[in-house]
Amino acid sequence: MTTLHRLPLTPPPIRNETLGSYLHRLAMANNRPARSLAALLGPPPIGFSPISDDTSGWTPQSPANLAALTGRRVEKLARALPALASFLAVPCDHPTQLIGRACRCCSARRRAGTASVFTYIPIHQHLCIRHQRWTRATIDIPLAKLPAVLQAQHRLTRLAHRHRSDEIKDAFCSAQKILRGWTTTQLPIDLTPDWNSRLERIRDHPPGRGISSQDQQLVASFPDTVTLTALVLSPPTGSDARTTYLAATTELEDRYARPYNAPGIRDPLYQYFRKSQIA
Ligand SMILES: [Zn+2]
């Protein structure tokens, strides 16, 4: 058996980090190919990448090898790396819903180096509140000039305290679908001034030019997606889809203080209530 030596540079793992992310960061810090480093623990999974979190090729010796390479105790590594904890069958309370990129400022505070860090995050978390940065894009999007986006995240977090993560996920997806339907047909409430104002502030920031238009749109419409998510999670009580829909349009008029030009049965919001009442 080959004795593994500690790598010259061993950044610490970040809490709830994927194995792929940690191994890629170790490899980058030491100027080595990530795949060959991962192979010291066991055959890397097909398509090995920073979001990989697979120990299926590991042997009982693999955790000790990782400890030797990093100069860190297995127990300590397992507290940060859910896949290692799972391999060792030790309790781990990480959120299992989603693998996402951690905020650059948070990663820097934890001495993570320059590579992106991927961790398990709650399904409702779209941004870093502490550093006011949107993290669901290839680069962080500063939100200091977008208070509505920050407030929407707080609202979504409160909803997540009252609903299961699968309910939040489904409601958020339905809300996005309704908004997409509105933008491809006709917006029943004029949200264009709000979206344009937010898009301007995103593009004003120097990194704004590197952000895809799809990501810019997601950020700009996030407050409205969250408003619809809340409506989908707790719709007004109605005897049928039509009365529920009409009550919902009144709620939206009150919230936005703007008229709702109800297009009736063609409205994706009505279609949603009709389908959910049939289901
Ligand atoms: Zn942060």
C-alpha cells in the first residue's frame, strides 16, 4: 500500500461542501489535475466535476487517504463533507435538496482560495444575505441596490419555515411558469417598470456585463416570482377555480397597487388554479 503524503497546500473544507468541489480546490491549490488527485481515493465517477459528490468507487482506506492528503482528521473532515459523513455512516444534518455555488465573499472568509465552492444549500436560498449577493448565477450579482430582491429572499425564507422543501420547490416552479406565460403573452399587471429598473441596476455594476441575460431576468423578476410563490402556497379560498382566480387577482391588485387586466381563461394564473383544482 502506498503511503500518501500531505499536499503542500491544504485549504480547509467548507461546511456542506461536495467532495468534487473540495478535491478540485485541493488540486487547484497544488497545481495538480483534479481527476488524478481524486483517483488516490478511488476511481472518480463518470463526469467528475466540482458538483460530484459520489463515494461509490471508494474503499475503506479512502477516508484515511483523504485525511493524509489534507493533514486533517477524518472526523473533522466528515463534519464539513456530507458524502464522507455518509460513507462513514455518521450523523449529518445537511440540507439535501440542492447543490449550489457558495457566495465568493463567504468562501474568501473561510480561506477557500480562488476556485468556486459548491455546497448543499436549502432549496429556497438564492442569495447570500450577509454579503447581499445573488449566488444562483455563474458569478455573484451584487444586490446592495436591489432591496426588493433581498426582501423577497427574506419572505421566501419565512415561507420555507412554514412549508416543506418539496412544496416550496413546486410552488416556486409554478410561479416561474406563470410569469413565463405572462411574458410570452401579456402581463396582466404592468411589472415592466420594476423589471427595467432592476435590470438597469444589475447592468450598472461592472461585473454586470458578464452576467447572462437569463440570469439578469431571473434576478429582476425574483420579487414577483416570490409573490406568486406565496399565492400558490396559500391561495385564496374559492368554491371553484374561477372564484379562487378572481380573489387572487384582487390580492395582486392590492399588493402592487395596480390594476389587474384579467385575460380570463387564457391567463396562466387561471390555468394554474384550474389544473390544481382538477388534480
Ligand atoms: Zn456571503
